Amino acid sequence: MSRRNRLFFLIQFCASTFVCYIFFSIIERIPREPPLRSWAIEESATVNDGHRSSREWPKIDKKCIGLDKSLKGAVISLRSTMDLFYVVNIVVQIYIEPKVPTVRVMGRSYIHTIVLTKGTILVEDALAMANRIWRISSHILIDILAVLPIPQAAIHFFMDSSSLNTRKFLAFLALLQYVPRVLRIYLLCTKFNKTPTRETEIWILFKGAFSFFLYILASHIFGAFWYFLAIQRETACWQNAYRNNNGFYCNGRTIRDITFLDDLCSINPHNTNATPFYFGMFDEAVQSGVLESTNLPKKFFHCFWWGLRNLSFLGQNLETSNYTWENIFAIFISLSGLLLVLLYLTTNLKICMELVTRTSAKMRIIRQLKMKDLEVQFWLSENDIPKNMKATIMQKVHKQLEQNKDVRVENILYILPLEQKRFIKRHLCWPTMKKVPMLRVMDDQVLKEIFDNLKPVSYTEDKCIIGEGEPLVKMLIITRGILLTYTTNNGARRSSGGSSTTKCLAKGDFYGEELLTWASTFSPLSDLPISTTFVKSLTKVEAFALMANDLKTIASKLWRHFRTDARMPDGHFVAVKNLLNDGGQAEILFKAEVEAIGKVKHKNLVGLIGYCAEGPQRMLVYEYIDDGNLEQWLHGDVGPVSPLTWDIRMKIAVGTAKGLDYLHEWLEPRVVHRDIKPSNILLDRKWNPKVSGFGVAKLLAPESSYVTTSVAGTMGYICPEYVRTGMLNEWSDVYSFGILLMEIITGRRPSDPSRPDEEIFLVDWFKEMIQSRRGEEVVDPLIEVRPSPRAMKRALLSFLIMKPDQLNRKIVSLPMQLHLIMFNIQSKHAMDRNEGRYGSGDYYVLAQEAVPEAI
């Protein structure tokens, strides 16, 4: 319940209770003579035919119950005004309360409701939602019951009735409308049991006041009931004495002898021999004259004082008669008083405990702030951060401490706003990042994204951070402490020099530069570089980590800006590949690339312009290809329509095949690339492909194969025969090219766990589609202009290059493989000529023969 609702119900309940009290007063008022005055016998007087008694108060010499109609309009107006508060609150709850859009989805066992608010997703199960709806609906229902104009209608229609039962029913309706108001008070009490937060801090002291208010309100209600029951006992005495059910209201038309009532229904009867009626706890009401008084303040405060006095004494001073309801009323007063006293004591005890706890918490926060102030001051000085940042940092620290959250200085960036976080990251990391050659030439937009994705990390003393032979999953920029990098004997044997290297990295150093080279080739996470050293903390270390997954996201998002290029003195750009020379795998990759393409000149192979091998630096300089790579255009965010049309894709496939054919047939020794994949196919602005990424290439002697001790390449593109036997030849590249061709046609990766089970593996799904003669459905849906059936059949025919048996390899030589692919963009005459060579021309059958056997 909001603060607005709480205040509203307190005010409304007070007002409505006061109105109910007035209502009791006007529907059950007994005008009587003062107790010491002698009552005359009404012998000849007759009651007027009703019109006068409906406007004037009865004379004091009558024994009757009258209704004060002068208060009728005031009571109805006041009650209606108070009801307007309920009406407004109902409207607010139904129409003005904030609403959020909901989306329903089916869960495994029950419905979930997903609520979207400002980009945040919250999930509630159906039971919790049903409880919430019921709670809101029940509050509205209670308000509607409380606002029903039952008393107003009853006063209007039944005020002139002389029936005793009708008047009792009218009183019952007034009592009935206490129920929804009492329910609202109960619901309000439950809200105060919540643990105070910053939002409800002002309600701590209000709890005590609210308990006191309940005590006062109960006193007023018991006083009103005491007045009401006193009237009932008075009329009961009259009925017992008169034995007449004609009624005791002043609009009666009969002449009655009421002198005997002074003896039977009086506290001090004239006839001492008569047995007076025993009123019990209502003697005071009869004797004090409060029942017959028409003075509303006198009536109100006397009844309120009676309720407060007896509630305070827990009803111990009440003397009751044998009237059942009177005794029940006395018991209820005693129990209610005891309950309210306990509630008041318990509430105040809680308030005291809460105040003590809050005071101690504030003192604790003050002490912690003093300690954190010194730590922050030392941290700012140690890292040369401007002192004007201290105010912002301490403000955030204070908020965290108020929420009982510990704040460590080494992780202080997590609580700072984005702009301050960027500033501190740049201040701490940029001097180190300028030492990284690839980062020095990075675009500012890329650097901004890198700064945003740097994560502060800390390591305890003597902790292994990265193991030798493990994937390199992060790049570290050290801001405090000392790291040790070293290799074991196995790692030393893998290095070119055969000797172990140990280095210390301190503040201002970095580790893991190979990740930048990996990201620049847009390779998958399965192709992460392998660490050739152990990285271990000698002391407590604080650093910033750039995770491989974040770096891959940055490269995919800003691939046009993620350059590893430099401008030469003559103004043209070159691509620079920087390898960290640690005497291990990087040196091997460097030598392999220089040997493989050092003298290669082909329009579909990236050209090596030069290299640097001075000291620890190992850098390769390539010609600059300015339109990214095939990975970006196939799987990047290119919009609803891919710029790669069918003809462009076939052009890329043909160019790639030409490059591979040159490596396999025209070089001596032959070169096996071993890593054909989209990220290694660079594209210029005319969509001409250039094969790159020769880091794992192997040189082969003429007419021979090479048995490797370890399999190199990217999972999903490696030839199964190569994996099983370790036998390496040019057919390994041919198989990889077949997978690449599938990827070009379908726009799908070799494996995609996000797809349905039957579509996870590209080869399996592609084979199934071909076998079911649904080849037209394998085409990338981002291609706006679909290929013709003939063009699609030509593409399927090219998969004969994946048929691995030796006979077909002799028939379909590598130049012929290239020729088959070129059919996709050449004339019908060439296609018809090939049909004569391979038979019936059923391209689905030919493709089925090739693809299944290639798996």
C-alpha cells in the first residue's frame, strides 16, 4: 500500500467513524426528564397526527424515542463527502495506477508472465500473478462496500417508520458498514510490519502514533456501542413494563399511561416498594442524562470518556447485569484493552529497537566512511587520478554502505556512473595500451568500445591465472602488483630456441596481445589462440581484463573500424599483423607465413609486402584489403537484405577456388592452407576474394603427402580423412572449400547450437535437404533475388569436388573442379558439355553421391 493510501484511509476512517457516531445519535435518541424531576401523568394529552412531531423535538414529559431530523441533512452531506474519498481512490486504483505491457509464454509446467519495464525483464509465475490480482481486486471490493450509500438511503426511506423492528434494522445497517472500514484498518496494520527502508524511514515514528490512534479509536467505538446498547436496555425496560409492542416513538397516536415507568425504569424510583430494572453497566448512561440530551458535544465526549476509562482499566470496574449481550460486551472490552496494550507495548519496543539499530547503523556507516575515505584517498594518489573525482566516488560509496553492501576499493569502478568509469579506465589503461602496436592504430570508436568492456579484476598472491596450453581467453592490462610468466620443459621444447623464458610483468605491462590478432581475423571462439606460457601472480595483482568474447563482439559490431592497418610514407595503407615473439608458437606461425606466401603473387591470394624480425618484434605487412572478410558479410549485422547477391557469392567462390588451385598446382613446393574458412577470405570493394591466414600452412614436396603429428585448422572445416589418418594433402583444402561453399549458399555456420536439433550441423541438414529434393530451400533467406533453378543445379553439381574416392579424384582433377564451379557463371553451352561427361544431368543425384560420402 502506498503512502498516499495509508494517509487516506486513516483520515477517512476517522471521519466516517465520527459520522457513524452522529448516525447512532439521531436514530436512537431518548428525550427524558432530568432524573430528579417528577414526571406527570399524561391523561388528556394526545399526540398530534405526526406532522409536528416530525419537525419538533418531543416534550420532556413524554416517554418516547425521537429522531432529530435537524441533523438529517448534515449527516447525509458529511457522509457523502467522506464517501467521495473512497470513490476517488477506486478510480485511482483502476485507471491511474501505472500499467506495464505483458507478454505470455508457455512454460514447461505453468504459464509465465514476462513483464517488460525499461528494458528490464521480470518473470512471475501464474500463482504469484493471481495473488497480486486478487489482492488489488479485494482492496477495490472493500472500498466499494464501504462507499455504498446504505445509511443515506435508510435514513431517507425509513426515518418516518414507527416500527421498532425497522429501527433496529436501520441501526444494524449502520453497524454493518463498520466491517469494511475495520478490514481496511487491519490491512493498514499489516503494512507496518515491513522492515523500514530509506523509503519508509519516516514511518518508524508514525508506528507509535498509529498504535496510540488505534487505542483512541477503540475507546470512541466502545463509547458509541455503550450508548447504543444503553438505548436498547432502556427500551427493553419499557417493553418489560408496558408489555406493548405498539412502539415507543413520539409519532404515536394513542394516549398512554406512563407514570409507572418512573418507578420501574428509573435509577431512583418514587415507589420504594417497586423493583427497579437493573441496567448494569448502563446505569451511568441512564443516571447522567446523556441519553435524553440533545447536545451533541456533551453526548460525544461523555461516551468517549466512558470508553477510554474502561478500556484503560481493561473493564475491571464494570458491574454487569445478567443480560447476555451486556456481559459479552464487557468481555470484549476487557480482551480488546489487553490486546491494545500489548500491541502498543510491542510496537513501541520494536520502534525503540529499530531506532537503536538505525542509529548504530548510521554510526557504523560513519566509521566505514572515514576508513573508506582514507582508502579512496590513497587509491586516487597511487593511480594519479584527479582529486575532483573523490566527491563522486565517496557519494556512491555512501549509498552502497547505506544498503549494507561492502565496497572494496579495487572494485570501486562497478558503482561509478558510466562517464566516470570511462574516464578512470582511460586514465589507468591508455598509457599501457599505447604500448600495444595494434591498439595504437585502432579507430577511436573501437577504443571507446574496448574501454567500456574492460573489466577490473584482482588476483591473490601465488595464483595461477592462465595455464600453458590453455586457450587464451583474456588480455590483461596490469595496474598494480607483479605477474610472472614462464614456460615448462614441454613448452620450452616447443619453442624455437629450446630454452625456457621467465618474465616479470608489473604496472604498465600487458599480456595476451595475440587476442587482438585473433579478433582482427574474425575467427570463431573455437579457434582461440593457445597460451604458450604460464601466468602466475607473485603478489596481489589488480588489472583490467579484456575478454575474448567481448573483443569478438566489438570486432563484429565495428568490423569496418576494427583495422590492423598503418599508413605508409607514400600515403597508402598496409595491413599489419603483429605476433608476440615468446620463443614458442608465435615464432612458428611467423616462419610458416613467410615461407608459404613470401613470394606468392596472385590476384586471389593476399600479398605479403614485407616483415619485421628485429629483437622480440615479429610483424607481417600485407596489402590492405578494405572491405572486410567473408565472415562479416555472411554472419554480421547486414540488415534484412544481404549485399551478397547470388552472382557475388558465386564470384567469391570462383575466386577462392582459383587461389587454392594456384597454391596446389602452380607453386613449387605446393602449399596446403589447412584453414580455409570465411574469416580468411578477404574482400575488396569489387567483391574480389583474396585468401589469407597462412599461419598453419604446410609446404608439400611434389606428388607426396605429409603426415602431421598434430591436426591444425578450425573445427567444422577440417577434412575427416585428415583427422583420422593425419595424412595431409591438397584434398584437405578441397573438403574445407566444400564446407565454405555450403556456407556461401546457405548463410549458415558449420554448426549452430541455437537451431533445432536436426539443423545444428550444416552438412547433415544440407544432405537431408538434397536427398528430399528441396535444394531451393537451402539458399540464404537474406538473398533478395533468388537464383534460377538452373543456377541452383549448377551450384549443386559443384559438390562433386567433395567426392573422396580415388577414382573420381583422378577423373575430376583440381583444374576440372575449378571448371565445374565456374559453370555457375558461364554459358549454357559449357554446362551442356559437362552433362555429357557425367551422365543424365540429374544434379540432385550427383550431389547426393558427393555430399553423404564427404561426411
